[in-house]
Amino acid sequence: MSGLSAPLSSVVGGKTAKALEKALGLRTVDDLLRHYPRRYAERGTLTDLAMLEEGESVTVLAEIEQVTSRPMQQRRGSILEAVVTDGKGRLSLTFFNQKWREHELRPGRRGLFAGQISSFRGKRQLAHPQCLLLPDGVDDDPAAIEEFAGALIPVYPATAAVTSWHLAGSIRVALDTLADVEDPLSDDVRTAEGIIGLEQALRQVHRPTDAQSWREAQARLRFEEAFVLQVVLAQRRAQMALLPATARITGSGPLQAAFDRQLPFELTGGQVEVGAEIAADLAGTHPMHRLVQGDVGSGKTIVALRAMLGVVDAGGQAAMLAPTEVLAVQHHRSMTAMLGPLAQRGMLGGDVDGTKVALLTGSQRTATRRRQLLDVISGDAGIVIGTHALIQDAVEFRDLGLVVIDEQHRFGVEQRAALAAKARGGTRPHVLVMTATPIPRTIAMTVFGDLDISTLTELPAGRSPIATHVVAVLEQPGHVERAWERVREAAAAGHRIYVVCPRIGDTGGPDAAEGDEGDDTGDGPAVASVIAVAERLASTDLSGLRVEVLHGRMTAEAKDDCLRRFTDVDAADGIDVLVSTTVIEVGVDVPAATIMIIIDADRFGISQLHQLRGRVGRGAFPSLCLLFTEMPKGSPARERLEAVASTTDGFELSRKDLEFRREGDVLGSMQSGRRSSLRLLEVVRDEAVIERARAAAMAVVEQDPSLVSQPALLSAIAALVHDDQADFMEKA
């Protein structure tokens, strides 16, 4: 008999265990039994063959309709072809030099057939599929029914090397030897939820007697996934609540008050509310850990700046960490412009109640960097903005009270921890995290469950609408011509235009500085590149206009100069059309920009397209976003673009994004190690499950923070939390 922690080799044998580990990464009995069926085939119910797609690895349950054999034309041997059907569609099974199969592949028999879908002369086929034929008379033979998982046949995610029924056989052996299963859910939790125990759930999910049986099992296992994850987050919140921080009483100081008086617009209700939440957190003696999320243009930067000014009023310093140099420079430029004399303390014309705003980037000249570092360590610079250069050992703060992390998902654990460690006196700084990628509530609860979450839902007054259209380049050449005419008209009116391309396009290799761009080399179809597109436009469609390029491989001075000339509509050396990579994706604020054209838009994801679109519509003029694509109508890529064109609501788009790709991918991109933990839980569909699991987890951790009385739960947490995540918990 074996427990869940037993190695697979001790249960299924060394050869099978090696195959399972190599193909699917399964090492223990628990790994194998947590490899759940992706669906169940009922006896007598055939697979919908019409839904199969070319290139897909499948296991189908079908009935043999006819079998033919013919000699090969070019060489010796024969081809055996069996046509299987579900009563609607058909699929060919092709075998080379296996004439003996005619005796078993008889019309009328049902079986499981596994392989990769391909096509030959317009017909879908499985070449050399693996086969498992159900015995004749299976409906009347109880022993045969048991052999094939009772009334239901589980179909597993499989590979070419390990088929669904090979997995079923190994799982059957593991279940037959399973004993002493410890349940991470206590009796109290299971009773409150009305769910079954772990061992029963594992048996029912793999060997269900009916649909109710596997649904009951999945409900329990789904709740367990949510619960264990929420316990980890609840523990992390409890640990953070014990850390010391210096209280920063804000709201009554001269700097923030002076800034509020000179604002040329009124704060939205959401900005006021979120500002009050942050102020309350800052006044506490434990570090704030708050996420502020909002759609493109919702005013997150103003909220962050007011929080930083409040901390400076309270005698501390605030640091903002930006993911790219372009964004850091943009933040520095926009904040110093908004502050005016309040950012020039000690300078001629500076406000006596003001402060200095320092900028630290990796490409600064030595003399400039030295001056900035002196302002930071002396405390003269109350606000410090920078890239990863902020994290370096040479950067010392007099009294770091607040860390603002912009687009936090672009930063690793070590980077965030290194900046937080720069606070003095054994305390931790308050931490404010910002993201411009709207996140559905359940995603936020799952990914950022250790943070308090504030959401900005309304846009500031004066923002102009953005019309978005998909332009099918191959189908609508007239629309392409009209697009460039619109660009000329906008430029003549003094407006600015973005043209975004997926690649830089020279031969210098991927952009090592920014990490978000590559060159146009390698196999596959040609992809629009900044350099090639800019040269073509300047000499043809947009000749006579001032067309320039911007990408991450340019020097910091060149980028800064380019953005300055693009932003300043009165500049003699201004830029009409900026052909750029995604380096302008977040933070770049040019009110005169009214047109965004994204070439090969299908190369970008939904959230990235939404962020890029947010670079226009920031002034008083109606704006336009055109998504150029060569993808045919009805293709998945085209459907994604149509989804972006259908709404400007970032939260709605984030939900649509989840319809196109499993939320595991979203989670994986935000927080390493999470993807593999969600096998059954779907965070949008299972919102109610997550909320119940969160409440139960908080109650359990509040009663027993160290969980010493629940060793099985501790083991489940250890399996979920890898070394890097444990490190994050210690350093958060």
C-alpha cells in the first residue's frame, strides 16, 4: 500500500515511472492522481469529430464504419485505412504495413483512438494512431464495464508517448494501492462546505460511476485548490501585518495642499476615495501593501504623486520604480511639470515648501548621477524616480517611507525586496503597487490576494472618445489608403500620430536594454519592423511629413529627444508621425496624439493592444485606433482584434482575454509558480468558490497562524509554494 507522497516507481514500476516523468513531469503518486481527466466519454456516446482541429493531439471514442486495404504505389507494402464516425463527421485512421489489423478493426466496433490530427488530400486523419478497442458486448459484460472505468471512460491530457489509456492503467494501479490519505481540509471545513474527503474525491474523479459522481469529486478538488492558495495568501497578509513601519500622517502638510490648490482640474470621486484609503494605510505602524488598478487614463499617476507628496510632508522620502527608462523619464518629466515650482526647492524661483525630484537611470552620465545621488542621500530629493538603477547598492536614502512600483508584474521578487530593504532603522517602507492592466476581481483575489486592492473605474473629465476599427489589409486595400489619408489630415491639423510595429527590424539582435523587442530575422512570415515601415512611409504614403523612429535600442538621450519633439507641437524640429515599438506602451502621455495605427496587430495580445490604444485620446480631440492585420476573418487572431475593437472597457477586455487563453497563462505571467497549481479552478467561472475559500482560509489562519495543528495542510502548502515563492513570502 502507498501514500500520496510515494514515488511512482514504487507503484507502477521504474520503466513506466520514467515515461510518466519524461512526458508529463509526474514523479509521485500525488502528481499522478492530480492529473485529472479533461473529459469523460460515455459508453455509447461518440466524440464530436467535427470539433477536431488539425495539429491537435486527441483521444477520440468512435465507431468503425469501414476498412479498406490497398498496395502502396511507390514502394512495397500496403496501406490500411479505417474510417471511423460519430454519426455526423468522419475521420480516417491510416496504418502502413499493418494488414493484420483487418481482423480487429471490424465495422461496428467502438474504440479509443489516439494521435495527432493531420490532413491528406482534404481529409482529416490520424496516421498510425494508437488504438484501444472496446470488447464486443461491453454493454452486457459487467467485468468489461469495470475494466473500462465503469459507465464512463476518463479521457486524460496525454502525449504521443503516453496515451490516455496508459495513464488510466497507471492511475488504476495507484488507486488500488492507495492508503493512509491525509486530507488538507479539516473536518470542520469539509462539513461547512458540504464536500467529500480527499481519498473519496480522487477515486470518484478517476473512476466515476455516473456524472454526479465526478461532479461531486471536482467540486471538492476545485475548492481545495482555491483554499490552499488562499491560506498561503492569508499567511502572507498575517506576516506582513507583524512587520514594523513608520507612520506617515498625511493630508495636512503644505506640499500636498499646495499641489492640490494648483491642479487645473478636479479629482474624480474615485481618486479622492482611493487617496483616502492610502492615507489611512500610511498612518499605520505596519507597512501598507496596496494595489491600485485602473483602466488606461484613469488617473493612477496623480493618486501616486499625491501619496508621495504626503509622505514628503511627513518627513520621509518616496521612490517610484518604473520598468523602462522611457517610462521613468516620462514620469519624471510629467511630475516635475505638474509640480512646477514645488519641484524646484533650493533653486531660483523654487517654492520654499517644495522638494526636489531626482531621476536615476542606468545610462546617466557620471556627473549627473553623482548629483542625483547626493540629493537622495541628503534628503533634499523627497521624490526619487528611476529604473532598476534605484536598486543598486550605491543608492542610499535618508528616510525611505514609500515605495511606488509601476507595472509591478515586470519586476521580480529580488528587485522589489532590494528596494524595500533600503528603509532605515529596521522598519519597512509602505508599498503602493500600480497596474494599468485591468484585472477581474477574482483574478485580483487570486494573484494579489496578499494586497489590499483599490480600483479606479471612472475616467477624468475631458478625455476624448477613441474609435477602434480592424483594417483587413489584404481584403480592404482601399481602407489602408484612406488610413494614410487620415494621417495626413491629422498632421495638417497639428495632431500627432503613432505607428506601432512588432519589431525593430535591423540586424542588431534582440533589444537587450528594454527586453521587449527583437529584430526581424528568422523563419516565418515577414513581420512589420519599425525601420522598414518608417523608410517606406517617409518615401511614399507620408512623404513630406516629419517621420521618425523610436525603439528600445536607441540611446537614452535619443529617446528623450524624440519624445520631446513628438510631444511639443510648437517645436521647430517637431515630429508628426512616430514609428515605434511597444516601448511607448505605458506611461507616455502626449495630449496632441489622436491616431494610433498598429501594424500586424495580431502579433499583440488583447491587454497590450488596449494599453497601446491608451496612448491616444488623452486630449480634447476625438481619437482613432486602427488595427492592421492580414489574418482572415473567422481566425482566432482576427477574433481577438474584433474583441478589442468592440469595447474600450479594459475590465471587459480582460474577461474576453480569458476566453481566448486559460487564466493559468494570465496567472503564470503575473506570479511565477502559480500556473501549475490551478488544474480545475477557473478564476472567472469559480468566483463564488474563491470567495468561500478566502473566508474559510482567513478563519483558519486567524485561529492557527502557524498551522501546527494541521500537518496535512502544511504539506499541501509546501507542494504549492516553491522555493522562489517562499523567498517572496519572507521578503514581501
